[in-house]
Amino acid sequence: PGLRDRSRPGGSRLSIAAWRRLAGRTVPVTAVRATGECFPAELWMTTYELDGRTWYTVFGRDVTERTSAIAALAEHERRYRELVETMPAVVYRASIALDGDATYVSPQIEELLGRTPGEWTGTPGIWRKHIHPDDVEASSAMDQAAVDGNGDRSVTEYRMITRTGATIWVRDVATIVRDAGGRPVSWSGYLTE
């Protein structure tokens, strides 16, 4: 292949200055097996001085498995995101605190309440501000009961106020996520109208 031809005498070669710039860095490259097959690799080079001359040592590593694993992970993430972001519900992750600041909210929040995911995750206390004033206390009590050990799931229905001021009823189904010690750390759930 062309890569092999470039490494032969007369092919393109790196200058001494280029080699020096590469020293101490990990560089992704396309390598060529003896069979002629190209594969992803990394090169790491170091230099040292000996008898007044600069010497270069290059270490090569085949990263085919890691590259494949990263690609598979990216594909799984893409499919998961597609699933979450096309469901007919607002999927969220929120802090366990009663204000319930969201750390993630799916794009459907914009259709439901007129707020973008960025607004929802970037505005402290926004969740509580959107709950109808007459429902804040009951909603908070239900959440606190789940946190206090009366189950790991909270299913509540309450009113929320949209960006335009309209009042809608939502069903909020949430599960408490606990750390290794069993302490509640966040809610994972979904909202539907």
C-alpha cells in the first residue's frame, strides 16, 4: 500500500526536527502488517544522547481492540440516546435534594413545558418553580417519603406550569439511585402529560 511505499528509501521521511517534535508524545498512526493489512496503532518516541549523538527509540502498539471498543461504545451511546430522546416522555436525572435540580433532561422537556434541556439543567431550582404552588408540598412529601426508606420508587401526579403560563397535569415516575453504601444520590425518572 501507499503507506509502505512512503517508508521505503525515496519515500517521504520525517526530518530530524519533526522527530524531535514527536519525542515524548503518543501519536496515532495507521500501521501496516506484514500481510499488507492496515491497522490502527500508536507510536511513542523518546530520545537520548549518547557519545554526542541523538538516538531515537520508537515504541509501537496495536490499538485495534481499543479502537473497536471505543467505536462500539460510541454506537451503544448513540442508540441509547436515540431511544431516550425519541420516547414520548421526558426522561431525566435529578439531584436527590428537594429542589431536584436536573443533571440531565431529554429534549421532550421543550415540548412539554417550553424550556430547553439547557435551561432546565442550567437553572437552579427550576423544577420546583414549575410545580403548581398548590402541589409543591404534596409532591415534596411523596419524594421525601421515598428517600426516607418507604420504597425506592415515587409515582406522583401533580400540576406544572409551562413557560407560557398554562397549567398541565404530569405523571412523574422516578426511581432513587443509591451509592454503594445505600445512600440516595439522585433520581432517574420520566414525566408524561
